[in-house]
Amino acid sequence: PRGHGQLGECREGDRAGGRRTAAASRPRCAPQAFRALCTREKLLASFGARSVRLSTANTYSYRKVDVPFQEYVEQLLKPQDPAKLGSDTLYFFGDNNFTEWGPLFQQYVPPPFHIPGTSPAYSFGIAGSGSGVPFHWHGPGFSEVIFGRKRWFLYPPDKTPHFHPNETTLAWLHHTYPTLPPAERPLECTLRPGEVLYFPDRWWHATLNLDTSVFISTFLG
């Protein structure tokens, strides 16, 4: 394993050797205290009766739905249906109640990197295998996987990807990705537990959870 603070690299799909990019994964051990609080049993015991806000898994996340956390975990946390649109898929990421989730967030140790003039804001999520968010962009930040694996696809701001905003990342991977010429394929990498990716400002990115995953992002605003 790489030592603390070393940067890995995202590679361009099918291009030999890839190249370094500002979006890089940094392997490190996730703090054990935080990971221990993120098991299914611990989260249900702490937050099962709390309401969480779900978003549709499409580019613009138009619809929001509030459900008890236990209902989400036991009834909605399932593998992605390949035939289902992102606009019809509910996804738990962000919109966290910082008062209720504060005891958990206080245990998190964020990446030790900063952009002058910004302050961090956390977004916590849990999602089933095959789920994800299609291409979108926003400000800079970090994403860390606590449990599971998350595949990332990235394009620089001046290279708009080919995608439909209501199509899931899984559908895009099956239908569009194989048709892309090598020069039009995204930078990509897979994050595993304890690995962190930095996403630069306004970079296009899509995510795909390869397993049922627990993850947290630190947005720098």
C-alpha cells in the first residue's frame, strides 16, 4: 500500500499507462472509530428512527423524498434495476441533518488538504450496488469510501460527456461507454475503503457503486 499522503492516479479508459490528473485517489486507512460507527447495525441503532432525505439519482436531482432511515436501509437499499431511470431511483446522499448526524460527523477525520478561502461541508451517503449519479459538476472537494467500492468517471470542464441526464450511470456504462472512441473516454478509477479522491472545481463526474457502499464527501465552498 502507498504511504500516507501519496497520490495515486486516475487513468484514461483504455489508454496505455494513463496520465496524472488533478483528480487522484489517496489510499489511507479510514479512522477505525468512524468506520466502526458506519456498520449497518450501528447506523440503524443510532439513526433508524430518524428521517433522511432521498434524492432522485439523475443529473439535476429534482425530487426529494423524506423516509425513516430504517425504511431506506431495509426496503429501498437494493441493487440498481437496469431498466429504471435515474429520475425514478431514490438515493441517499447529502441533505443530512447536521444536528442529528453531528455525533457521527464529529468522528470523521477529513483529508488533510485545504483550498485557501474555503470551508468544508460534509455529505454522507449509503447506496446499493449498481447505483450512482450520472454526469454533473459542482465545486471542488473530496470523496472517501468507508465500505464498498465506488467507480468514478471524470472529464475536464471543457469536455462535456455524452449522456442523458435521466439515464443511470449503470445504463450509460452498458450502452454509451462501449461506443466511445478511446480519445473520448473519461478518466476513471475505483475507490476502495480508506481511499480518497479529489474532484476539482467544475469537473464533470459520474459515480457507480460496485457494492453496497457507505461514503462521505467533503465539499469545499
